[in-house]
Amino acid sequence: MLVHEYHKEMEMTMIRANVVEDKEATMARFLNGLNQNIANVVELQQYMELEDMVHMAMKVERQLKKGHVRLTFNSGSS
């Protein structure tokens, strides 16, 4: 599922379920539901608004599709 589709579905589900929570909880909910490769990049940034997080996730998604983002993690050992 594409990021924008996931975001719309999450919003609609929260409205239908009458979920009321603070924005930090909603942002954590969104991040938790993202594809892990996208979430790994998105969570490295700080966000004040969910919309900023959604836009970054969409940008990362596009970059991953183009092959411009390499996800490598250094364990810190040599």
C-alpha cells in the first residue's frame, strides 16, 4: 500500500472509531504502520506535525522506488 493510501485509510479508520488522541500518539501510530524501510528513515527526523511526517514518508517512498536510498546500518564494530 502506498504511503498516501495508508494515511487516508488510517485517518478514515480513526474517524469511524471516534479515536481522539494527542498528535504525538497519532504520529507514533502512523510511523508504526509504515513499511519498515520507510519508517527507518522517517524516524530519524523530528516532526511537529503529522502532515510533515506524511510528506517525508512519501518522499522516502519515491526515493526507494527510484533506488536512490540505500539503507545500511553500521553496528559500530570494526
